[in-house]
Amino acid sequence: MKTSIFRRLWPLIIVFPLVALPGCVGTPDKIRKVDSPTAAELRASWKSYQTFCLNRGYGVSTAGSAILFQVKGDKAIQKSGDWQEVASDKAAQDCAGFLIRPSPVMSLLGENDAKFGYLIYEYKDSVSAVIIDSATISLFYYPSPKPGAP
């Protein structure tokens, strides 16, 4: 009598996720909540950072909304999405004002917890960061569906 394929493969079905999952996890998330600087302090000193805004029509789009304060220097943040560099006080104020439910200030960290910058984003959205090398991290932004989105 032939045994079913499930009975023959069940050990692999059990063992494979235990072996493969740790390899998929990668480095721990390098985004942490900070109490200082505050959002107000970051917005007031936006010129001290390379500042970027992600604002894609909140309420009429599924795209996200966030403001990124990248530390100036030799560190780089690769960004997914349509980030626009902030170049004026008005743009900095507008970008800071569109968030309906902002997240806490989140610090972006690299190897050995080196500071790459700070991020404030729409609370329902998700973000993750992956270390590429000692001078580069990659930031991924995952917007949640917004009310009124097509």
C-alpha cells in the first residue's frame, strides 16, 4: 500500500521552517523610540539635518506620510517611496503639520547603535530599517490604507 505524500514529507514540513526562519530574520530592527529630541525640537532645528518629507495626499491615497531627519555627514539612508527634500521653513512646517496621529520620535540606528537620524510617521503605518554596511541603512515604509483612499 502506498503512503500518502503528506506522511512521507511531514518531517520536512516541520523541520524546514525551523531551519529557514532564523536565516530570514536578519538583523534586529534598528528603529527605537526616543524621548529626546522631541518632535518640536526636531522641527525647530530641521536645518541641522538633511530633512525629507513623505506626503502623498493623506486621505486620498494609500501612500504614507512621514518626516525624516537624517544626520548630516558620511552616513546614508536609502529610502523606499517618494521622499522630497525639505528646502524651506514653510516646507518644514507643512510637512510637520500633515500627520493626523504621529508616532513618537523614532531613532534610526546602524551598526553599534550609530545614529543615522530620526523619523516621525503616521502611527498606523509601519517602518523597518536594515543595516547595509557601517555607513548605510535602508529604510522601508509600509503605509496602511487611509480613509477615503481609492
